[in-house]
Amino acid sequence: MNENISHIRDRLFDEMELALTTSCVLFAKIQPDQWDVRPHENMRSLSELTQHLAIVPAMELAILQERPMEETRKIAVSAVHLRDADSLSEVMRSGVQALTRYMASLDEGDFLYKGTAPFFAKNHPVTQVKWLIEITTHLYHHRGQLYTYMKQFGLPVSMRDLYGPAADSWTL
């Protein structure tokens, strides 16, 4: 693979890893009596949001690999019973690792040009590089939601929880 293309791919891997690491830090701050709280009746509870965030990498990998709807749904519901940081973190870590392995296995042509279509949009294939960008964005969207929920519920979260140790040296 071209050095510039692999550099971009690897930076996206770094961003997924940061989303994973910081999500796990946030999961660990949730107390047992807080899993069922929700900011509004028509929004996900803290447990529903964390379960979804944790399963995104594995679920999206199944979708981009054009697995059948039934298989993807099984993956999606596999985390609904999880209500502890360690289990959520393990599910998310496993999904990120599988997704990273898949993307790293692609040659340059497949990474840039191979299109796969999800079961819900068979006539709209998406290239693998775009999938990787979309999945990374999806992770950050829900991690941002989680941070906002936690702030609303008075949990002790800070910029360091979102950006890691690098945030310690920032002057905001």
C-alpha cells in the first residue's frame, strides 16, 4: 500500500483507538444505580447508549462485510444485557480489533475503491475507506452523547476523559 494511504489509514486507526480508550474510561465512571437514567423519556438510557456504543465496531463491520440482516441484528442485540464497564469495554475492544484487522488486511485498491452495500441500502455501495471514516465518526458521535449525558447527570467527567493525557497540557 502507498505510504501516504497507509499513513491516513493508520491515523484513522489511532482515532478509533482513542475513541475506544476514552469510552472505556467513561464506562468506568458509571455507578450501578445510574444505568437506567435517561435525559428525556424519548432518549436512550445510559445503559442503552453504552451498549450501542460498545457494539458499534462489530455491528458496522458485519454491515460493511454485507452479512445478512439477521446476523447483524444478532450482533446488535448481543450487548443488551451488559451493565458493567469491563464487559462493555471488552465488547468494544474486540470489535475495534476485528475492524482494524479487516481494514489492515485490504490492499490499496480494495481499501480505496471496493464498494460494499449494507442490507438496508443494497443499491448504494460504499468504499471501505468511507466505511472506516463513517464508523470512526459514529463512535465519536455516541461517545460525545455519553459525555453529555454524564455531564447532565452530574458525573465527574472532564476534557481529559475525552482526549486522554494530552489534555493535561492544554490551556483552555
